[in-house]
Amino acid sequence: MLPKNDQNVVQNLRPPITAPVFPSTSTEFINVLAHYHRAEIARMAGWRDRIDRTTNWAITVVAAMLSVSLSTPTAHHGVLIFAMVLVLLLLVIEARRYRFFDVYRNRVRRLERNYYAQIFAPEDGTTNDWIVKLGEDLRQPLFLTSTSQALSRRLRRNYCWMFLILLFAWLVKTTFIRMQESAVDAHLVTSVGEWMRNAAIGPLPGWFVIAAVAVFYSWILYASLRKPVGEGELAFGNVHV
């Protein structure tokens, strides 16, 4: 430990600690609230832009893989399986981004619903509990949506249609067109056994690939149709993204 004289010198070198300046008048409070609302809007818009970018990447992947797979009968259907995996990865990334977006959206809507709405159209029954909850959320931010809920929401909005397009293309590729070394030899599949042989990928037998695709799309169907948890606009409202 430093001698007492040295400790005094070190303390004298430190800048004085001043208390934060709090708004003392209603005008200052309104200014703080307006700037805070603008900042949360910017954060929400930033995460919303990230969500849209991920969706655009997924659409690009689907379009590119469809072009590669369906451009010629000799193209392997494994390209479409690979596209499903890529779109699933983008869905997981987007669900994570959506969870962050939902945190800032909740703050913005809490302000708009309890403060700005009361200014324009006052209603009875609105208490000051919202400002306490907002302060608690700022001190300890928590996710309001689970990963499974976020996946379901993004599936409902966009990704279920992309997966359906890939499934339809995969079925066309494996059941209607038999892959041959030459496009001239391509013909329609006429039996289940031929379909299974056509669905094989390398060492993986056709029945295994078909079963894997069936299980995967069963999960897609369940996640898309699963009943949402919660009520009101913060669950599945009229203006929900």
C-alpha cells in the first residue's frame, strides 16, 4: 500500500466525481424523452434493416440454387438440399436478429402507447407503471421472445414460402425427371423404387434422404402453425413484422 501522503496526492490528481444532471423541469424532461425516443427508433430501425438483409440473402440463395438445379436435367437434386440447409442457417441468424429488434420495438411501443398516445387522446386507466418497467428494462435488458418463437414468427412471415418453393423444386427434380448423364435420356419416374434410387445422394440411400426431408418439413409445418405465446401487439398484433 502507498503511504498516506502518496494516497492523498493520488486522490488530488483524480478529477472530482460529479453527479449526473437530471431534468429538473417539465421542459427538460420532455426534451430528454424526445431524444430518447429518437434514439430507440434508430436502434429499432437498424435491427430491422439487418432482418431485411438476411431475408434478401435467403431469397438470393433460393433463386440461385433453383437456377442451377432446374436449368438442366443433369443437375443433381443435392443442390436443392444444400439450399434448404443454407436457408435454415439464414433463418437461425434472422431469428437472433429479430430477438434484438423485438427488445427495442417493445421500448418504442411502450413510450408511444403510454406517453404519446395519452397526449393526443387521453384515456382513463393508464398508470405510471410503464415508466418503472422501462427503467428496469434499461438497467437489465432481457429478451422478450424466445428463439423458438422468433423462428416461428419469421417462418410465418417469409421463410415458409421459400421452403415450400424448394420442396416443390426438389419433388419435381426427384419424381418427375430422372437424372442421367445425358439430357436426351431423361424421362419421367414411373415407380417408387426408381424415385428412391433417384433421391440418393452419394453413399446416402434414397429412403434416408426422403425420410430426412419429410422430418425436416414436418418441423417446418409445426413451427409455422404453432399457436403463438402471449397476447396483444407484442405477441402477434396487427402491426407485427
